[in-house]
Amino acid sequence: MITTNSSPASVNESEARKLPRWLLFAVLIAFVLPLFFSSDVWSGRSLSSFGVAWNMANGSFSDWLMPNINDVPVADAGPLSYWLEAISILLFGRIFGDVAAYHIAAGLWFAITTASIWYTAYSLASRDEALPFKFVFASEAHQRDYARALADIAVLMTVGTYGLIAAFHELSVVTAVLAFSSFVLFCVVISLRYLWTGSILAGLSLGAIALCSSPGVGLWCALAAWVAIICTPDYTSRTKRTIVTLASAFSTAMIWPALVFLAYPAEGYHWFGSWLGLSTSAFAPLALTDYPWLIKNLIWLTFPLWPLAIWGVYSWRNQIHQAPVAIPLSFFLVALCSVLFTGTEANSAILCIVPSLAILAAFGIVSLKHSEENVLDTYAIVVYTLAIGAVWFYFYAWTQGEPEKMAYSLTRLAPNITEHGTSGILLILALVMTVAWLALVFWRLFRRPIYIWRGALLNGAGLTAVWVIVMSLFVSLIDGASSMQPIADSAAKALAAEGAKSGTVAQYNLTKSDIAAFNYWGGISFNEEEQPEWVVASVNADSEEAPESLSDYRAVKVIEGRPRSGKQFLILQKVAD
């Protein structure tokens, strides 16, 4: 076929036909819907984040400035993400409950992330150097249709990324960092045309990253923005963009410390000492023994983006110095370096690679040949159809007890759950999602659409369908395996039965997430008295006696921890002299 330029993208008018907006939004809504299936908070990180936000919503002004859980400082992150979650609890807690209100914040972070990726991809694809080649004897895709299709692909590939499920269903500071870093990427792109607007917004976002995490994370993101600026042609002044961006970032990041030292100078000095100490301790290269872990997690958490992104960089190699490739590639390379030099936070840093990888993957998809495009379609149809079938098979085994080995593999996760099954509404939802997926597969196999976004749609919708079905059918099982609520309830009842008074209970060896659970569900507020009358202690599962350091206490109640957690909780009472 004769063409007029050497662009690797080959998209005609029919292939770029618009993806129905209702279908795109249905996939995105379904992705976050499982957040509201349970009234519980499962993971330790999410529970700690909830504890800080709930403490803010019910605490004083100092609690808003210096994150803590029951006066235990949480100095590994700044307060910005907690502010939004606390505001959500204040606004919606009485209507939907505190946990559901807390998860509404995750929906906002998800909206910021996906919107930023969509508009970044759209802006880059709209540039002349990113347009597909022009056919001589055919009608190429219009600029707007092509850019919209590429942006849709980027978002659908994002929600089809394995690692992103954990990020938004385990709400933590990482979720906010992912949202702001995606917005920084977008702002750097729009600064190519609107120097002041783009640069100021990029700076505000970089400052927000420092405020919701640590100076280290903010510096890595600032480095990514700077590399992206200097690696692209000088459409607008690189110097001005850099100065305005960094000045805005510094000004934003200093707002919170200034408020803290003005209002609480003594407490602020102590809190910021811990915050900076934890931030600088993260600047350490990964040990050589951690590289197998890194490679495995990097491949798993970013699949299937990375193969397509590699192909995108290769196929667009002649335009590698142009903005559509240079900007996302710069962000990816710096984010990858941050993974190598952030020590224990590498697992979280991997997720910040997703926005740039999604955009590079979208450019890779539009440059695939038609036969190669079918690989993504086939992968999605085969993998997710088999996965949905396996989920239903396990649900049958769990509810019917046969096959016994499959049933046992599930029941041992939450042996205290006696009623196996789910609610009628969630069962219907799982059936609807299954039928919807089969209809999408039927559409692909028998209608044989030629749309460039079909593979990305199958990938994003397939993973979303699997996730919704799993959560619909097994939410009670996951509650039973992960919930701290019955443990906190048991502790509160035991203390009440023993006549323990408010203000006479301390904690021993509890994690921040444990404290948050006992605060919220048990209504237990711990104090720091040297010789409290009562102590709630966390010990190994095989121990039913007070630790040696609490030898003058006796155990009056033993509470089993979460299944397979390897620990239990003791209610200890001081022995009278």
C-alpha cells in the first residue's frame, strides 16, 4: 500500500470508530464497584489509612496537621491523602457509614488517575508527529477520532493491569500518589502549548505528592518531570517551564510544614524529625537478593502493559525524541530508577510506572499489524473466560462441599464462616457480569469487529468482570479471612465484662492497623500510662500467657487473631500487690 509518510501507526477511518461512551464508563464504574460490597477494611495498610482519616474526622486541628492513630504518630506519609478521606467521612459517613464514605475517596483517586491518563494520551496522539500515516488510496482516521481511540485504549489497558486492582481496592497513600503522578504527566504535556497553566498545575501536583507521601517521592516525580521537559523539543521555553514548575512545587509543599510550626512548634519538630528520618531511610538501593523479587513483581504487576510498551517504543523509535514518545518514556525510566533506589517501598513505586506504560502500550497497539492485534484479543478471551469459569467452579465447591479438596482450600481461609454463599443481589450481579462478558466474547468472535480498541476493551472488561465476580461471590469469605471487626468486638466485650474503665487500657505490641481496628470497631482508646490496669497485647498464636515484660499481669481473655495470621490477642489485667 502506498503511503505519504513513515509513521508506524496504521489506522483507517473505520478502525477508529468511536467506542460508545456508556460502555467505557460502564467498565470504569464496574472496576470500583466492589469497593462497596463490604463494610469492612481488609489490609493492614488500608486499615492504617482508615484509622488516620477517622481520627482526623473525629479529632482536633492538631490531628489534621500531624497524622496519628490514637496519638501514635503515623510519620511515614504526609496528611494530604488523609485529608480527602477524612472530609469524605465527614460528608458521607452518616449517610453511607464511615467505611463506605472512606472508600468514596478511592473512587475520586481512580477518577483522577484514569482521566489524567485519557487526556494525556489524547493530547499526545493529537500532535502532528503522532498521527497515523496517510493512505493514498484509502481514508485514514481523522485526527480527533484517532486521538480519542488511542486515549480509550490507554485507559482500558490501565484497568486491565493486574497490579492496579490492589492499588484501588487497598486504599492507601500509594493510591493518591498514583493519581497525582498521572496528573503531573498530563500537566507536562499541556505545558507544551500552555506554558504557564501547564507548568503551574504540574508544580501544584508535585507539591501535592510531597504532601501526601514524603519529600523523596516528590523529588523522584520532580526529576521525572524535569527529564521529560529537557528530552522534548523546545516547543516552549524549557527553562521557564522548569523554573515555574519547581517554584510552584516548592511553594505548595511548604504550606503544610508552615502551618504545623506556626500552630504546634514543639510537636511539629518531633513529628517532622520522624517524617524526614523515614523519608531519607527509603533512599537505599535494592539488595542484589531482592532483584528476583523485583523482576517477578515488575512483570506480574504491570502485565500486559510491558510487552506492548516495548513494542511501542521500538516501532516509534524514529520519533523517540518527539513528545508523544519522549514524555511517557522519560517518566517510565525515572519511575523505574525510583523502584531501584527506594528500598522497602519498591512494591508501591512499581505502580507509579503504570500511567506511562499504559500510554506507551497504546502507541504500541496502534502500530500493530492486524494479525498481531488478534493476539491481545485471543489472550483476553481465553484467559478471562477460563478464569470466570474457574471462579464459578470454586463457588460451587465452596457452597456444596464438593470436590472436597477445592472446598477445603477455601474454607480453611476462614474456618469461622459457617454459612457459605453470598447475598441474592450480589449473586445476580455476578450472573449479569458473566452474561455481559459472554456477550462481549460473542460479539468479538461472530461479529468480527475491526475497531482498533477491541483488544483493549476485551482486556479491560475481562479483568474487571473477573474481579467483580470474585468479589460478588466471595465477599463473606474475604471478610472472614481478613476482618479485624470480630476481634475488636470480642476485646471490647471482654473489657466491659471485667469492668474495665475508660482510660485504664494500654496496648502492647499492637500494629498501627490493630490500634485503628480496636479504636473504630471496639471503641477502645489506649493510653500511655506506665502502670495501666488493663493491657491489650499481641502475641504469637501459641502463647496464652503475658509476655515477660508484663510479668505482673495475668491473662483474663484469649482472642484468636485473623485466620492464618500466626498471632492472637490477650486481655491482661494487673495483678494486685
